[in-house]
Amino acid sequence: MTLRTQINLLIALLLGLFLGAVVALEIDATRRSIREELEASTRITLQLLGTVIADAQARGAGITPRTLAAFLDHLGRVRANDIELLDAAGNRLYQSPQSHYKQGRDAPAWFVELVAPAVQTARIRVSGGMVTITPDPSRSLVDAWDSLSSLLWLALAFFACVHVLVFWLAGRALAPLSAFSRALQQVERGEFHARVERFSGVEFGRLADTFNRMAQAVEESFSLRRESARRAEELRENRAITALIQQHVEEERRALARELHDELGQGVTAVRTIASSIAHRARERAPELETNALAIVDVAGQMYDAMHDMVRQLRPIALDNLGLADALRELAASSRQRTPELSVDLVLRDELDGLDEVTNITAYRIVQECLTNVARHAGADTVTVVLGRSPDGAELEIEVRDNGRGMEPDAIGADRMGVRGMRERVHGLGGSFVLESSPGSGVQVRVRLPIHEENPA
Ligand SMILES: Nc1ncnc2c1ncn2[C@@H]1O[C@H](COP(=O)(O)OP(=O)(O)OP(=O)(O)O)[C@@H](O)[C@H]1O
Ligand SMILES: [Mg+2]
């Protein structure tokens, strides 16, 4: 049921109760006034007849029924009383005439039942007959009924007017609610641009302002959320692409390293062996040739070492053959060889075999880049590398810290790729990368990589 109908029903109920009370009071007052009127008119009639009879007796003549009938006939109707004169045998000698007032009309029976007072017939005995006086309330009842009907018709008209007015006013006053309801339904459907107009009333005006502010805030936060979800998706895609690129780069490097090692390595070894044999054979007969051949042996040896270095940089063979732990030991050893003034401490807290290919190569590249950075930038005399599994075994933790000059982490040049590359690699795999340092206090890199076991036991 709409609020408008409820208001109308409530007003109808209140008006109905009020009208009922007025009608009840009116009926009560009518009943009392009719009774008083009848009593008064009966009293007057009795006094009148009493006086006439007493007067006749005083004159010594007394009054006969016939004389009384003539008097009554002359008198006519006395107010609301029916007067009858009967002789001693019960024959009617006189009957008062009917009232002409509103003749032919009567109040409805239920109204008569409700309002009519109980009437009592008064009797006066005269010699040779009897007069009966019976009050007749029917005319008063018609009057009362007429005035009550007028009142009811008036009330009905008033009732109808009030209803129409209230219905119209309630419709006008509650019109903003429909606008609010429409706007709320729009918001429910996700149409956050929904607004309501500024209504003229104070309460609805304030409500409209509050609603519009709320809708605006929801719209903004929703578009922010959409935007940040879009950015997060973009970031996820970028990281996936970075991880894919890294994977391809590593595969290329591995293929290149194998080619270098197998093809060029074999060739250089062959050149070295042949030059060495030429030098051996030319030692007696052609010393100049021997010198040249030995030079070739020397250059071939250097080429072989350089090639080996390149192969190690491109792809740590030990990683494929011996696993992460040995590859890291080899990396630490070659770092010590290249920079003997830097002490490299490698601490492997746990068994690191069985990790997947991507975790292995990522861990190796991170340690490699960190050691290179320490050697190139730190001016440190100690670097400590610690690797181990997290307590729940789900992550590989890597920490590299040196005691060098430190750096300003936020001031890395845009053209520098090492730190950025490490961070992107780690994020691409869903891990975390933290570099902490301040000038003069060394650098500490902490990485956590999710572990995917290669060969679960
Ligand atoms: N261990 C460290 N101690 C002091 N400074 C460092 C250390 N590691 C990095 N830095 C500083 O941070 C900068 C960024 O390092 P990053 O590895 O990104 O670049 P890079 O080593 O200079 O060049 P590349 O791109 O070849 O790695 C370095 O240029 C250096 O100034
Ligand atoms: Mg670097």
C-alpha cells in the first residue's frame, strides 16, 4: 500500500471517528430535547383540561362528556398530543385532528427506535367518560431526522473535500520520494551517474544534496577502483611478458653458450693442438716457424680462456650440470679470482637442489649482478651472500650485503639496468625485492622467490 493511500486511510479513520462522536452526541441531545418537549406539552394539556373541568365544577354545573367534546373540538390539537374522549361505554366521542406539520413523512424506523423516548398516556376521568392524552413524538422525530440528515450530508461533502485535498497535497509532498526511488534503483543497477533534482522543501532539499554527494563519491571511488584494477591487470600482463622475455633470453643464451663451447671451443682447441704439433716439429729445422707456431698456441689459449669466460657469463654450465649450489660456489670462486681484494662469503643455509629451472637461473643472475655491483661500485672488502628456504619452505630467500660505501636507492640513473632488471625479474615471478642502503653503510639486497619444486619427492 502506498504511503499516500495510508495517509488518506488514516485521515478517513480520524474523520469517521469524529463524525461518529458528533452523531452520537447529536442523537443523545435530540432524545433528551424530544422527551422534555413531550413532557412539557403533556403537562400543559393536563393543566388546561384540569382548569376547564374545575371551572365547570365551580360553577356548579359539572361537565358532561358532550360539553367537553364541544370544548375539545373548539380547542383543536394541543402541541404534540393526541387527545381522545371516550364515554362510559368506551365509545369514542372525540379524537384530536392529525398534525399537518410535515404531513405524510416519517423518520426511518431505526432512527425512531434509537431516539424516540418512552411515552405514557395520561388519563382524566370526568363524569360519564374519560379523556386520554397520548404524546406523539413523530413530528419531532421527523425534525430531528431532517436536521441530522443535513448534518450528515454536510459532513459527507466536507469529508470528500478533505480527502481530495489531502490526496492532492500528499501527492505533491511525496513526489520527491518517487524521484529518490528511481535514482536508488539506478544506483542499484550500477548506474552511478544517477542524481536527483534539488527539491524546494528543506527536508527533501537536504536529502537530495546528501544523496547526490553520496552518488558522486560512489561514482568516483568506483571509477578509481576500475582504474586501479585496470592498472593492476596491465602490471600483471607486463610482468608476465617480462618473465617470458627473460625466459627466452636465457634460452638464447644457453643455446649460444652451447654453440660457443661445442663449435668454437672445439675449433680453437684444434688450432691450438695443430699449432703445438707444428712448433714441436719445427723445433729442429725451422726455429722461426716454431716461434710463430708457439705464438699461435698462445693466442689460441687466450682465445679459449676468453671464450670460456664468455660461456660462463652467457650460461653457467655448472647450473645445468651440478645445480644451483655448485654454480654459486663457482661464481664466488671466479669473483675471488677476478677481485682478490674482495672477500666473498657464501653461506648456503639449506639444500638447494631440486628447484625449478626459472628459480635457479633467477637466483643465479641476482647473485651474479649483486657481486658485479659490489666489485664495480662498492669499494667494499667483504660481501656476504646467504641463500636458504623460508621457514615454511615455500620461498627461496636471498640476501647479499656488503660493507662498502653504500648508495642512495632512490637516485639510480634511468640508464642503469642492473637493479631494475633484478627487481623486474623477481616481480615477474611473484616474489619481492628490497634494496636497503644509505651512503656509508653498505648495501643490502633481500629477495624472496616463490619456489616451484622441479622434482617433488
Ligand atoms: N653494492 C653497491 N654499492 C654501492 N653502490 C651501488 C651498489 N650497487 C649498485 N650501486 C649503485 O647503484 C647504481 C645502479 O646499479 P645498477 O646495477 O642498476 O647499474 P650499473 O651497475 O651502474 O650498470 P648495469 O646496468 O651495467 O648494471 C650503480 O651505478 C651504483 O652507483
Ligand atoms: Mg649493475
